[in-house]
Amino acid sequence: MNSLGLFLVSVLLSACAHAQTSGILRGNTHQPVTLEEAVSTVTPGSIVVIGENHGFKEHQAQQVDIMKALRARGLRVSVGMEFFTYTQQSLVDSYRAGALSEADFLKAIQWGNPSYDYYRDQALFPNMSEGAQTLALNAPRSLTGKVSKNGLDSLTDEDRTLLPPQFALGRDSYKQRFLSMMPHLPSPAAGERYFAAQSIWDDTMAWTATEFIVNHPEQVLVIVVGDFHVQFGGGLPDRIHARAPHVPVVSFSQVNTLGLSDDDIAGEIAPSPTEGPRADFLWLAPAQSLVM
């Protein structure tokens, strides 16, 4: 069967399973699986990427459930956080070691919204006594902010030292999806700047994550990140594969089904005809408790 035929079969499967509003589905077949089945193939040296809609308690609980399921399999689980900047790893280490209070830590990293209550359990999940770590993944906001306003050419030599080695923009299909989410851009040049900043986020997180897992192959790294970075593999998973082709990556996309019709849900979970499944696993759940 050709690729178009496989795509149409996948869409048909989506339509047949459209009544399901909660639970975990395989991304390629949309067949229901248990959480234990979803994590059953994760081995040491792997990266598990969990996409979220920021601030929903249901998504927080599901993230922690995935981490617990991995630990229950005897795996040593470290956690990488999108909202922590890699240049502030020493502050994260001090906080986890108890040398820095939570209030002082949040002040030092200039934490904003949503409430840290939403991320505390994920950040504190790694067991420090077994060598697991909480990892700061992202690029400094000063860097991405400068690029989004003035472009890559505005960066000084000092700024460029903050970029990941061999920095690369995201692939074209990812760029087109990114730009389609912003139909009211002031100019095409603005779209180029914004996508460059998005690519810095993805490539920096991929760099810090792969550096960690290559140096800690006995562990599993779970990454908590916004869902667009995960969808269809075009953002963070793509950059991880580019930097470390040998590192296994398993992706979860959390889908908020609250208020969605059956057709809406089918559309949300349908594979792309060009990029394939939205993620390896789709976790559907109505999420309504936004934490601010």
C-alpha cells in the first residue's frame, strides 16, 4: 500500500475511534494501550518527550504518571524542563540539593507563569540519591527575545556563544506549520525571526538533552515541553535525531478533549499525510483546571 493509502486508512481508523475522549492511543494506529504498554519498550539511554498544554492539572498528573511508570520498570529517571535555562543549571542543582530555598530559586531564575505549583512535582521527581538529575534545557530568554525582535544577524559574537554547537533551523515542514499558527504576522520577515527563535529553543533543548543522555546512558531522560515542540516530530524530536541518531526517542502528545466534538477529536489526532503520526503515543483527556 502506498503512503496515501496508509494515510487514508489512518484517517478512517481515527473516525472509527472518534468517540474515545480519554486514554492512551498508539500514534500510528490509534489503538488503545495501557500506560505500562506505552513505556514497555523504553530502555536506558532513551529520551521520552512529553508534550503538554501549559498549566493544566490533568497534564501535570499524566506527566508524573509516565515518570512513575518508567521508575516502576526499574529505570533511573532524570527530568529535563523547558522552563529552566541551561545557563542556570547551577541554580537548579543548588535548589535540588537543598542549598537554595524554593522561593529564592524562583526569584533567582525570574519565574513567571503558570504557577510553579504546576511544575514542582516534575522538577522534584528525579531521585538525587541514585544519581538522577533535574536538567535545565532551554536557551536564555535574552537570546531568543533578541532574535525574535531583530533576527539572527543581530547577534554579537558573545551572543553566539550561547547558541548550541552547529545550530540549525528546523526543517521546512515544521516551519510551515509554525507560520500557519500565526496568520496575522506583520511581515514575512517577522515570521522568519520568530521561527529562528523557535528553532533556537528546539535545538538548544536537543543539544542539552543529548549531551546529558550520551554522558548518562544508564538513565532515561524525560523532557517536559510544550506540545507544539513535539507534534509530528518536526521540532524537538527532529533535532534530537539530528544530533544523536542512535538515541531512542519516544514521544507523547497530550490532547485536551474538553469541549471537542467527535469530529474535532478525530481531526486533532489524525496523522499528517506528509509527516505521519502526531506522536508515538497520544494521551487524550478532558483538561479544565488551568493553574495560574
